[in-house]
Amino acid sequence: MTGHTTARQRLTAELLDALRTDGGVRVVTGEPGCGRSTFLDHAARLFRAGPVRHVRADRAHELDDALRTATASGPLLLCVDDADLWDAPSRAALARAAARIRETGVRTTLLLTVAGHRPPPPELSDLPVLRLGPLTPAEAAPLIRERADSEVAPAVREELITEAEGNPALLLALVRRLSPARLSGRRALPRPLVDGEVLADVAGDRLPADPGGLLLTTAAAARTTGEEDADADLVLRACRAATDAPLPDLLTRGEGRLRFRSALMARTVYALAAPEHRRAAHLALAEAAREAEDILPLLHRSWAVPDPALAASLASAATDPASTTPPALRRTALVRAAELTPDGAERARRHLAAAEQTLLAGGVADALRLLDQARGPSAPTPVRGGAELLRGAVLLADGPVEDARESFLLAADLLPPPAAARATLGAADAAWSAGDPASCLSALAPARTPPTLPLAQACVRVPQEPAAPDDHRGGVAQVGATAPRPESVTPVGDVSRDHRDGMRAVLLARFDLAAAPLRRVVENGLHGTDPDRLLRSAAAALMLGDVTSARRAGARALAAARTHSSAALEPRALEYLAYAELRAGRHQLARTHAEEGLRTAERTGQRNTAAHHHAVLALAASIEGEADLVTEHAEAALRTARRHGLAQAATLAHWAAARADLGAGRPREAAQRLGPLVRPGPRRGHFAVWMLAVPCFVEAAASAGRPQLAAGVVEDFTLWAACGADPQAPSQLLRCRALLAAPDTADELYLRALDQHDDTAGDFERARTELLYGKWLRRRRRLREARTRLEEARLGFERCGAPLWAQQAAAELRAGGAAPTTAPAASSGAGDLARLTPQQLRIARYVAEGATNREVALSLSVSTRTVDYHLRNVFATLGLRSRVELVRLVEQEEKTGARL
């Protein structure tokens, strides 16, 4: 069974389930090749409640009989394929049948398919619609494996998925087109990969006539900008058409923009047009765009008249630092300039510049292809160095980090000193991500000499860069992941030097020398709007323990990345925000940032960054007690971490799983997971992360009756707490000492730990100390004091959304003879919803708003299987039988909340 089939079957089963309580009718639509007919076949196979009938246009009169049969005998599924091709009277009969099903509740499910590249027939336009979206890469990959007759190289598979844009039919057409040698990567792929022949095979028979050239001109305008739509005024001026002229069925207009109803049809219109017609369309657009920004008319003119003289003008416009042109359009202009450039060295420079802009726009795979063209034998040494610098940045975000380090080091040897400094910082970042402190120090040292302190001493004394208890990198490992802007490749300036000096001082345990340069990095970034410097500022702030500045810098970096359309920077900015929120004790806000960061990382092809977002989500879920989410996100982080050598992400994933065990009352399992990570030995976790897990390990070992295992790591943790960069560490250290102390000293240590918590934010860590102190008091029969501490712990866990931990405190209260003082829940509304876990409540609200399980999964960055599991538990917990009842319950809660 293919991934395509599996995904569509899940979506079909979900739809059939929803239709039982949602009117029973759905119009299934989508662009050509999306699999509408296959969807109906899946529905027919999955429908178990009764018979299935496929109705053709010439049998429309059978609809009334079918509905009478359903009323008398039981549920029925009616399937109608290509309903838009029926004649008007037959469509009217179909619309009447749909209205009867929706209004009377007849036990019938009606599924219709209509083409998505044309307007829906007026008779069916009011019916609810399900649009089949593109396949995700995870769904497309198994489809390729199933249909290919030979082995498919990973790079070829990724390019096929990218070029097909999620269209199943186009993807299969590409697979059929390629020989085994090309699929395996032994021979180069044809260029362009998607040409007119392939598109004609998939959608060519659906093209209408285009006498006024409006379709071709719109396709040419959208192709040039790389956007899904085009400026309507520009296109109409180019076609000399009236502004109120009727549009072809393939087009739609809104907010001054023209767009194709199907992206595939836009590609097909352009590819199948005669070359002279394409040139004429571009020439008309160039004339119409005279008043627009220079780059747009230049691009159109270059396709209308391929004159090498235009190359320099295109490159100049695309690299103008004062221009507000987005990176995607700059990339298009630079690639076109390279195509028109006869000189090999200059062509390589333009390919490199295009790759930089491509990466900023979020095109990782495309950037690597352009870099290959910038590394040819005719490329000058600085260009080859720049290509290696950018390749290192790409691999740091999406590839083996050891390979990224080697690319950075090669770049440092090829580039002049200012740019070489950026390359050595990147090499240090890659080594940090890989968990290689010796290489990290070597890259940061002057002339990349070996570290001046023995490695063992550095690893013990400086277990991590100053970062949050829930922060995997604190920012330092991120620096090289940013694609350098064309205007900033050479002038590195004092910011990089300060960051390098501060980073090295941290690694060498010289925090007295680290503070001044890192503070300069923070201030420098916060006083500007450059997203790269803002990210450096956030990194330095996290190293200093300045969470407020880290959040400000991260938020500004995110805004700047969006303002500059730098899609590649958004996932990193969101990651800094997520870790800053975790450090501040606001794990639910961290989760929100990480969910968005994961979506942007996956959209821009940054698998390494996505792995770290998965680790954040696993850590947040371990606080909330969502064991299945911890497992899902931890496994996702580990899959990429193992393939790409991400030692930090792997350590964090294991730590999250152990903390989930601890929260669920399984200290022995938690200690077994954490022991290898935090104790000395070859299996110890990442040198910058393992110390974060020490408080959990000490708690797990003590609770499991094996406190002797934790004595050594507490002494290591003492060094970390003394550096002053982590506000939570001193109170955590006192708690650890209390867990291991004799009874006559533990009491005072717990009280001192609670006093330390008063100076820091974060309910979760304080509640953990209250819980452990309450347990200690109860076991010594000091029940009144124990109840006070345990009730404080329970309330703290509830405030920060940690229900399993709150249940531990409640269980201890009951064991001490007291019930927790909770108000009785109401029989409905907020009282019922309050019984849900945080994740269940999120899912319930999405579903109540009409989202499908698949849409919920995409919104929360989890699998559809996880949403299914939680939704079943929601129904069981609340005693509901349908989505309709869930909608009513949520609406009732909202009304009650509004009145209160």
C-alpha cells in the first residue's frame, strides 16, 4: 500500500466518520491529478455501514429510489464522480437529493467529485466542500518507492517531490519518465525536469482556448515573481483588456490579483504555449511594468529577448542592498542573469548569489543545486570559498553536521580574513551541534590552534554554554545556520569577533571573560533591525542568562525575517523564542512557538532545525504529562539526530522521555534513561546539555531508592550553578542536596531551595521542590506541614498546566489523610472541559471549530493518529457520542465564560 493510498484512506475514513453527524454530503474537489476518483474508491471500500451505489449521469433518476431504499433499509453511500460534467437537469436532481439528505437526516452519505480548476456548477455551489490538498513529502516518498522499478537516490527523490508540488499524477509521470540510471543518480536528470511533455500528459487535455492571451500572460506574470497570483492591473494592461472583462474559467480574481484555480494548470498553460507566444507575453508585461521596480521589467525583457547584455543589469538590480525586492524574486533574477552570462567565472558568482537568496527564501534543495554550479573549475577561489561557506550553512540546517563543519573549514581556508572568521564560527557551531568540544574550541582559537585547556577539564568545568534548563543550544550552535546576505558576506565586524571570544570563554569556563563581549553582542543586535544580528543577540543573551533580552531579540528577529521575506530565518527565530519561554517557565508559550517553528522548518526544508523544535515540543509535553506526544516528538527528533549527528537534539529527546517517566511516577525507568546521559562515560550526553538533566536524575535516583548513584553528578552540577548564568540552577542544586542529605540537614536545604525559588520565575520548578519537600515531610509524619507544601505544589502544577504532576501531589495529599481543596466541577461547560488534558482541550476546540483530524494534526504538528487517539479519549472523558455534541459543549462553555 502506498503512502498516497494510506494518507487518502485515513482522510476518507475521517470524512465518513464526520459525515455521520455533519449533514451527510460533501463535494470532493481538487486540481487535475489530485486523486478525486481514487478518493471515491477508498470511500466505497471503507464504508461498512451498508451498501454502496455509484450513480452515473444517465441514471440520475435513480437517486430518489436510492433515498427511499436508505430510509427503509439502512445506511447507504452514494458516489458520484465528475458531477460537474453532468447536464444541468441531472445536476439539479443531484442538488435536490443533497438537500433532502441534509435537511431530513436520511441515513445516506453522498460524495460528489468536481474538478477544482473550474468554477463549481451553480447547482452544487452551496454544498460543503472538501478540497484534496497536495501530498506531503512524507506521503509522496512511499508513493515513489512503490511505483519506481529501481532504486531511487535520496537526492533524486527529494527533487521529484519538490518538482511535483504534491500532485500525485505529476509525481508518477515524472517517475515513469526517468530511466533507472537517472533514478539512481548515476546519470544527470533532464532539465527542466517538468517540461511540456510531462505536463501535457497530466493536464494538457483540460486546456481551453486562450484567444486574448489572458491565461498565458497571467501564467507568465506569476512565473516571474514565483507567487501564486499576479497583479491584475499589470496583466490586463499587458493584454490590453478591459478591467471588467470576463475571466476564463481557469482564473479567479480577488483583491487586485489574478490567480489560477489550479497551480498545475498555470504551469501547463505556460509550458505548452508556443515559444513565440511566451516571448510576446513577456514583452507585453515588460512594457506594462515600466513603472514597476526595475527588476520586474528587466526579467520579463530577458525572457522576451535573451540578450546577454541584460545579465549585468539583472544582477545589479538583484543585489542592490537598498532594494525591497523579496529573496525569491532576487533569486529568479540572479539565475536568469547567470543563464545569460557567457563568462564562466562571472556565471559562478551569480549562481552563488542566487543560492544565497534561495536559502533566504527557504529553498534548501534548490540552493544546493545552485551551489554545485558555483563550484566549477572556472570559479575563482573566493567564489568557491563562498560556495563552501553557504553549503556549510545549508548542511547545518539540513544535513550531517560533520559535513557542515568540513565545508566551513574549507571555506575558511579559501576566503579572505573577514569572511574566514564567519566560516570558523560556522565550524564551531557545527562542532557544537555534533557534541565535539575539542573541534569547537579549535575552530574558535586564533589560527584554529588546539584548545589551551585539556578537553576533560573543559567538559567537566563547563558542561554547557549558559542556557535555559530547557535550552538545547542557547543560541551558539545556531550562528552558522544563517545564510549570509550578499551585502554582509565580507564585512564581519566586531560582532562576530565578540561572539567568538565570548563563546570560547564560555567553553573554557572563563565566564569572567565572557560577559563583556557577549553583552556587546546583545546590545549591538537590539539596536538594529538586521535579522542575523538579532539572532546573534538572542544567542548571546541566552548565554548570559538574560532571558528578557533573549525574548526581545528573538521576537524582533522573527519580525525582521518576515519583513525581509527571509523564510529561512523564521524557524530559528521561533526556536530562540521557544527556549527563552521555557527558560522563563512559560512552557505553553514555548510550545506555541515550537509548533509554528516546526511547520516553518518543514516548509523550508530545514530538517535539523525541525528536529530541535521536536525536542522543544517533547520537553513541553513532558511537563504537561502528554506521554504519547513526548514519544512522538522525541522519536521524530531522534530520527533526524541519528542520521545527521545531532548530539544535542538526541540528548534532549532522551531527557524529555525520562522526565515524562518521572512525571508519571516511574522514577526507576527515569533513572535508567538518564544515568548514561549524565554520568561520566562514553554514553554521556552532549557536553552542553547533559547537565540540564542532572536535577531530574537526582530526583529519579533518590525516588527509586538509589541515591548513591547521584552523588558525583551533584558535585559537577555545583560548578554549573556557581557560574550565575542560570537563575534556576541554585535552587535546583539545593533541592538535589536535600534529596541526598541526612534527615537532620534536609529540612533546612528544602527551605533554602524554596527561598531561592522566590527570586526566580517559573511555577514548575518551585512546584517540584514543594512536592518533594511535602513527600519528605509526610514520610516523617509531619502531616500538617506536608499538607501545606503538597497543596502549594498541586496549585503550582495546575497553574503551569502540568496535570500528571498535579495528580502526584493530590495522591500524596490523600495518602496523608487530606483531599485536595478543589471546587466541584459543573455538570457541563467549563467544568466538563476542565477534565481534559491541555492537548485534548486544544484538539477539542479545533474540532469544534469544524477542523478535520488532518487539519488539526497539521496545526499542532502531530500525526493524524495522535489526533485520533486524543479525540477518542475526549469523547470517552466527556461522555459524548458525536462531533455535534462536542460543538454544543464548547459553545456552551464559551457562553458561560462570556457571562462570567
